[in-house]
Amino acid sequence: MSETISHDSAHDNSSAASHASPDQSPASHRRAADAEMARVLHTTPFRMALDSSGAGIAHWKHDPLHDVVEPMSHHVIMAYNGSTQHMERRSGRSIATGTFRRGVVIIIPEGSSSRWDIPKPVDVVQLYLPQAALKRVADEAVIGTPTDLLERTAHPDPITSRLLLSAASALEGHGALDTLFRHQLIDLLGMRLLAAHTGSRNTFQPAMGGLSPKVLGRAIERLRSDSDADVSLDALASDAGLSRFHFCRAFKESTGLSPHAWLRQHRIEQAMNLLRDTGTSIAMVAAELGYASQTAFAAAFRRLTGDTPSDWRRHVR
């Protein structure tokens, strides 16, 4: 194959040269994405949340990179959050040059290997997506679509970039909330990847209505539970007899909120009741509601109310 050089990120499209060059090693020999990133970046993530499958979100701040990223057992999708800079990526005999800036994405398909030359420090949020998760989203939401992702290098996609960058600040230090948010985001980003980064036109299943009053009532009862298992997206969807994708869409149709947004609002309302009607310390309120720390609780409370818990308590008493 002749060498293909792209001089601008806008030219990183769905041509054959944009496909990753997969390695021939067995999938079992590939590293999980978080382990390979830790190896090649020589640091630890600023923030990371993973499932047992290795699916998850990581926020990295690392030094310039001049190294080969070895084949991984997950698709890796990145949104850049640093200062504008030029970079080069080599996959086999294909060379792509691009400009890292906000609004672009990078995709390393599962099993591919690339050499990266990035001259300046990097601030990036990464999604680790198993092929099984992408296929599940395709089966649930899309009619007859391939799930082979294209290799992308500094490719303009402000929608995916914005969704992924929002994840870095949306993790709240609350196990159930963070897991619910991460699962919703993974499914939403999976949909976006299938729509924009497979090189094929996809047909999405038509929208359905909301949940029946009985099913919605059971879902709300689960979300009010103190058990993390009860409020998992898999449990909520299974109890409703729907896929994760269709459950989230129907729940939002019925309530105006995603399951994560509903649960976050419910937790803050619980906090308000405790702060207003009891003398419980803020640290105890945070612990009672399942936050990892008083700091995490205060940050989440302020995002929804505009006040710190102590200021809010002072105003309402």
C-alpha cells in the first residue's frame, strides 16, 4: 500500500488509509486500555472510573509523547482539552498529521497500533469501550450497522468531544451516581460513534413512547433505594423489560430527565431535607447519602444549587 499523508485533521476521513492496521496477535495478549496508557504515558490518570470489563473514562495530563501505543483490548476514544499543537501518528505505512485542539477526537480502534509524536504536554479525556459494548449498543439501537470503527486523528467532531470532556467534571464521588452516569454516557457515545465513525450510513430505530405508569413507578422506587445494585442501569432496564438504550430514552420521555439526572436531583433533595430539618453535620450528610467525601458532596451540591451546603443551610434556617 502506498503511503498516505494527511496534512490537516479535516482530511482524516473514512478512506481505506484511515482504517487502523490491526495486529495479528490473539486478543488475549492485548493489554487493557488503562494498563497500556499507564505504560506509554509514564504517569497515573488525574481521574479514572472503570467497570470490571475495563470500560470507563479516564482524564490524563501527561508529558510530550514519542512512542508506540501497542494493541489494546478496547477501543480508545479521546477528546483533547489542551493548548493547540500539531502532532503526527503512524499506523503501519500510513502517516497522519493533525492539529490537537478542543472539538477534535482521536480514535484508536481495538487491536490497532500507532506511533505517536506529540511535542507538547497533553490534557485529554479518554473513553475505553469494549467491542462487546459497542455491539450491544448497535443491536439495541441501530438497524443493520457495522461496528468497525475508523481510525481518527484530530478529527473534527465537536459533539463527541463535548460529551467526553463533560465526563471529566461530572463524576461526583458517589458510587451509584457515577456508575449510572458512566453507563449512560458509554451508551450515548456508542450511538454517536456508530453514527459518525464507522464510515457507513446507519438507520436508527424509531423513538418509542414513555414508560407505563406502573413501570415508571417501579423504576422510581428502585432509584430511591439505598442499594447500589437496585439503581444500576442494567437492573433498571431489566426490571422494565427493556434494553438499556430504550429504557433511558423512555424514562426521559416520561420524566424529562435521564435516570442519572433524576437520581442526582433526588440525592440533593434528600440532602436539603437533612440540612434544613436536622442538626446532622455536613460530613455525616455526605456519608449518609453515599458520597466518598465531604468535598465531593459539597461540589455536587453546589453544581445543582449554586451554594455550598453550609451556605444553603445558613440561608434557610
